[in-house]
Amino acid sequence: MRISIDTGACIGAGQCALTAPEVFTQDDDGFSELMPGREDGAGSPLVREAARACPVSAISVSARET
């Protein structure tokens, strides 16, 4: 899967990091970012739920193109 974060839309609510902490974290300013090496979701079943939990829909998840 491919995960992207719209950093311009992110408000730092932290719902993604709370929902899927093995994939998402927050930077020093509190905004969402992917954990290093977890850019593909690392097989976590919670990635899509984390995207849905974002109050401003800043996270999108799509199938990885081959």
C-alpha cells in the first residue's frame, strides 16, 4: 500500500499516531509523519482506520502500483 500525508492539511490532532503507532508518529511540531521504514504501512491492519480517524482527511491510502 501507499500512504501519503498532506502536510498542508494536517492539524496535528494525533489520531493517526494513536490508532496506528507502529506506522505513524508526530514530528517536533506535532504534525503527522510516517515512522522510518514504515512508508508502506508495514502490513498494519490499522493504517486505513488511522486515515479514517484523521479529522481533516490529511492521510490517503492507496494500493501500491507495481
